[in-house]
Amino acid sequence: MEVKKLVIAMEHEEELKGWIIYKEEEAKKAEPIPENIPEEFKQPNPDQTEEELTEQEQRFKGKVLREFVPHLLSQYAEDPKFEYETFDYCVDEYFT
């Protein structure tokens, strides 16, 4: 019954908030990047200074993004999370 109420509420809301649920990444040793990988496929260098990282790279550095949700479910209440003003922006951030 709660799910039905939630779906009805979602249909009538103009803008839904969004949350990205994450966990802290376990520390690991950085592996050297092979030279033959095209530049657009290379991951950010973990040894870059904070000034060399984009704003998004700084925000997500050391975090594993687990899920994005339009309503904060009780199962995620204690998990670390990012909150967004709109669910659309939340989804964009998750997939970027």
C-alpha cells in the first residue's frame, strides 16, 4: 500500500529531489597507465593534485557510487549520500 501512495505522490510532484548513495572506496595501490590507451578512455590519475581535478572528480574522489534514488528510502538513512535539488540533475551526475 505504501508503494502505491509513493507512486501517486511521484506522479503529482513537479520536481523530485534526488540522492546518490555511495560508499567509501577501499584504498588500493595505483597501477601505471599503459601508454597505448587513447586519452579519452583513461581514468583520472589518482596522484593528481586537487587543483588538477574537476569539481565533479573532487566530489566523487575515493567514493564508489552505488545507486541513485528519487526518494530517500529508510534502507539508505545511515549511508553516506549526496542530495540534489532535482532527480534529473542527480541522474546526470550519476552517469557523468
